[in-house]
Amino acid sequence: MKTLFAVVRTRGEAWDAAKPMRSQREWSEHAAFMNGLAAQGFIVLGGPLGNSGDILLAIKANDESEIRLALQQDPWSKSGILEVKSSQPWTILLESPER
């Protein structure tokens, strides 16, 4: 049974602080990869958390190893631009009926 996880990714050593997110190297490949995971329903929601350098993802998966295995295939993971900071099961207690 799939569980919803709150996954935080953070900037890795290869992140170029002089460039915005969409100007990092391999942006197109990263974006295509992440859009593919969203199209599959693996990523439910995702995006940067303010100016913290962190990205929050809501992911539906069987377990944390499935998440790590999938995200290791991201070109930005392979290049050290992003890394997984944390991953936790997320129990949803509140939900808007307008979702």
C-alpha cells in the first residue's frame, strides 16, 4: 500500500550559488525527469521552500527506499546539484474539499 511522504531535498555541493534554479546546469534534464515522476503520480506536489535552498516534495511510495532509488536517477542527484535531506511518512489529517 502506498504511503504519502514529505521529502525535503537540498542544494548539494555542485549547486552554483551565482545562478538561479532554472539556470543551473542540466536544468532541462532535471525538469523533464521530475515532470515524468509527477505524470506517473509518484510526485503529488513539489517546489522550493521560500529562499531556504530546500525543496519540498509530497511523494506517494511504498517506502523510503523506493523514494531514494527513484530520486537517485534524477540528473541533479547524479551531478550533486540536489540531495535528499529528509524523508518522513506524512499522515494527512486535514484536507480541503476543494482539492
